[in-house]
Amino acid sequence: MVCLRLIPQDLTHQIMLRRAGLITSLLLLSSFGQPDAKTYYESAIASLNKKEYIQAISEFTNAISLKPDYADAYFQRATAKELLGKKMGFMSTELCSDLVSALVHGKLEALDKIESTCIRECYDLDGAFLEPEIVYCADFSSKILSDLPAGSDKFTNIVKLNLFNNRFKSINDNIGKLNKLISLDLSSNSISSVSPEIGKLIFLKELNLSKNQLSTLPYEFGNLKKLKMLNLRLNGLTSFPKSVANLNNLETLDLALNKLTSLPIEISGLKNLKTLILVGNEISGSEQKKIKALLPNTTIYFE
């Protein structure tokens, strides 16, 4: 006869609790043994300082895999790739992708680096769509375009776009998808309206809308806080949005040959404005004095 030994229910419950506690402890010990993103980053910096570039890239990659929005890790991985490229005699466009990611996640220092490194070669309309993810600069000037080319949303890293001398009549909502742009040229078109979506181009430093048919601008223009150069020459502007006060990095503003008779008092917020061009507008003498008083440190051209 086989005798079965019955385990009391409360004892069974205790055994189960002990097993669960043991499993939890093992999991905690395991997690404590795994480096976190900061640990990988610090190790990568040490490798970078020792000129062990491949090791540094690997460790920065580990940090990013644990923290996908790690701006400093993207930026320093780009540095490691650049230094490795110089050592080996080549340049990888992957470093530009890292710089763009660093910028998007808040590393504004990446802006200048992108300008000096990533926009030396501009793709034309035929070549740009072959590998759109590595297109950082595109020149689609004089192509009889009336809208962004189909598939432009595939330019996930584009930072400079030239659409000079086409047939655009408006800037529609699609422009908001190119939210990593730092330079945009839409001059010499027939643009009469601009979508508020342009306000999503928060990294834009240069915007050329000269030689169009604009009479007004959306309030969302004030979101372009990184703008340093804004060219609106030869339009039909009768007013300027009060949100211009937010453009506190603006250095050059060209409003020549429009239909302006005044500027909003909010222009006094343009503390870094060096040059303001108002030639060809019907601005009275008293209004000129007012503008000069609002911008005492700005060189202003009325005629």
C-alpha cells in the first residue's frame, strides 16, 4: 500500500510564498548586476578619451538602447564616429543621423555641427529618393513643383531644403512633417498663404520666402525661435504678426518692397536683431522714429 502524505494547506501557502520571494530576490540581484544607460555612457566617454573609438561606439550604442532619448549619447557617438573616420580615412553619414537625433532630443549644440558637417552635398530630385534616409540636404530648385514631391515624408533626417523658383501657391500642412529642417528656401514662387504647420519647424535658422505673394503670416511664425535670418523681400505684406517678439535669436530681417506702413510694438523683443531692411515700404517719418526707438541697437534701412 502506498501512503500519501498530505501537506497542510497553510504549509503549502508558506512554501509558495518562499519560492516567490526567492524568485523575486534572484530577479533583483540580476537587475542590480546589469549596467544602466549612465554607466554605459560613462564607460564610453572613458573609451573615447583613450581613443578606443570602436569600443566607445559600442558602449554609446548600449546606452542608447536602454535610453532611446539619450541626447548626449547620440552626440558623443557622432564624435566617436567622426574621429574613427578621420583615423581610418573615411566619413560615415551615420554620424549625421546621430547629430540629428541629438538635436531632436534637446542637444542644441548639434545644430552648428550639423551645418558644418552634414550639408556639404545636396541631392537633386532624381537622386534624393534612392536612399531618402541619408538625405540631409536636397536641392529641388527650378523643377516646376507646385507641392512637396510625393514621398517627401521619407526624408527623416533632412535639415536643408531648396525649393527656389518653382510653382508653389501655398505652403500646406505637409511642411510640418519636415520638422528637422534648419534651412528652407522657398523664394521665387507664387506663395500667397502659409499653413500654421510651419510653426513645427522649431529648429529652423534660415527661412527665405522672398519674391512671393504673401500679404499676411500666421501667428505660429512666432514658434520659429531659432531663426537667425528671415527674408520676406518682395511680397505684399500689409502687417507683421505680433508673435514676432518670440524670434529673439533673429539677426537679419528683410522686409523690403512690401506694403507695410508700420510694425507692431512687439518688435522691441528682437534683442539680437542686427539688420532690419524696410526699403520700399510706405512708412511715415513718425513711424520710422518709433521703430528706431524700439530697436536702438539695430541698423535699419528705410531707403
